[in-house]
Amino acid sequence: MLEQILETKRKEIETLILPPQNDVKRISFISALTHSKRKPALIAEVKKASPSKGVIRPNFEPVTIAKAYEQAGAAAISVLTDQRYFQGHRDYLIQIKQAVQVPILRKDFIIERKQIEESVRIGADAILLIGEALEAKKLYELYEEAYEKGLECLVEVHERDTLEQILSVFTPKIIGVNNRNLKTFETSLHTTKEMAQLLPKESLFVSESGISSYKDIQTVREYGADAVLVGESLMKKENVMLAVRELFGEVNGIVGTS
């Protein structure tokens, strides 16, 4: 599936028209995660659909969802901009950036420099770079380009080999461990446990995917995660503010960490 998505993305980039520059104030993604009152910090995702699950949230109002996330105390918001497989759109990010005061992560399959310029113009504060989608040297080139243009990067990995290849080239400031195998789309929090032992201490550690309960939050925190990226489990709940509080054990008599 990943290679299919990347092939589609390469074709899209050939005809990509850059939008006009949106005049926005950039907010530090890593600073927001580091100084979050919740531990681990929450990156809450705005996502309508996925290749494996189809439509997750039929009643999809991206700005309303993002504002609810902010009110619920999310440290940052992730916005899917891939249209073909996730039914996202870059306009969602533009609209959300104008409506909230927390940093915005652009979640997409970024494989070329032109997409970095696009990310700058639509107002992203940070972008996702997927280790399994890029050779380590190419990923580093895009990483450097992004930082030069004022964007921060969440470098995501799933496999040990991918992480080792990246670390042989450079040490990312933020590393995300994707608990979802992008080839099979199966998820396991054990991936976070295994990869945690290999991560540089100076990198901020984000656990991504497969997190749907307070128990899961406790588990990945024990594994060393500084932050979590959660989308599907929140998107399935009608009241996303309540869903965030439930996720962190702040309702139903459970006292969570906040």
C-alpha cells in the first residue's frame, strides 16, 4: 500500500500548483510538546478517512474539530492533507491554522522539495517525514530544507533498520515511532517498546497510532514517549473534547496526568 500511495504522490507532484503565501505566525511544534501540561503531550489529529478503515468520520467539520481539540488541551494538531487516500485537503490546514493558536503538523507523504514550499505557503508549523518512504540521505536533505524555511519536522519510523539508517546520517530533533506497519496496516504498541531502546536521548519521542485508551497512554508513557499522536480513536467519538479527556483518564472517576 505504501508504494502505491507514493506512486500516486509522485504523479500529483508533477502537476502540483503552489498556492499563494498565507501570512501566518509560526508556532514552535517542539516547544509546544516539551512544555505541555499533559505528559505525554497530545498531538490530536484531524482525519476524515484512512486507506484501511475507509471513512472514519462522516460528519466531518475540520475547523470545529480542531477548535475542540485546542479547547481540550491538545499541545498540537495534526492535519491530513492527502486527498486520494485520506480524503484530506490542504485547505483544511489553511482554515485550521487561522482558527487556532497551537502549532499545526502537516500530515502527508512528503517526498519532494516542492511539497516543503507548499507546506510553508499553507501555514504549516511542522511537517511529517516518513522514514520508510525516503532514503536516509534524501530525508535529511528535505529535513534541512524544511528547517531553513522555518518548518520543524517529525521524522517517523516503524522499522529498526530504517531508524539505524537515519541515525547513521543525522539525529532528528523529533522522532515518531509509528505503531502501524505501513505495509500491512496492523498496529501494536510493542513497536514503541522495542524502538524506545534505540532512540537517542536528545530526540523528543512521539508514539503514533494504535492509542485509544487511558491504559494505552500509560503504557507508552512507561515506554518513554514524550508525546502521542492520536487520530482515529478520537475521530470515532462524536464529542472530541470528551474523547480527549477520557483518553487521559480525566473523567469517570479516573485521575489522569494533566
